[in-house]
Amino acid sequence: SNTDEHINARIQEVAQKIKQLRIDAGYTSAENFAYDNELNRVQYWRVESGANITLKTLLKVLDIHQISLSNFFSDK
């Protein structure tokens, strides 16, 4: 449905933004980022690939980057 497509597009935006945070932090490899930050590598790969992750996982990743939810979701 149209709603699902819209939601999936927004999930992909979140995934891209998380990937960009990792790159901006100097990590070319998602695997190295996950390892260095004691995240499950498969779980973190799911985050960047746009899988339907938990809020707990999202918050954990944002804490690593020291970014608030409001900053993450702002359009700045």
C-alpha cells in the first residue's frame, strides 16, 4: 500500500542518516564501528540496511554518537 511505501521510505532515510553518522565519525566499515562500540555486528548491519529495528537499538546508536533524538530527527 501507499502507506507502507511511505513508511519504508522514511525508514530508509533514518538508516541513511545513521550510516552517515558512522562515516562522519571516521568509520568506513560498519563492522569496525559495531566492534569498537560493542554492538552486535549483525544487528548494527540491520540498522544501516533499514531493517525494522527497536527503539532501544536506535537510542543505543544515538548515545554512541552523542546525539539527541530531537537533533537526529531535526531537518538541520
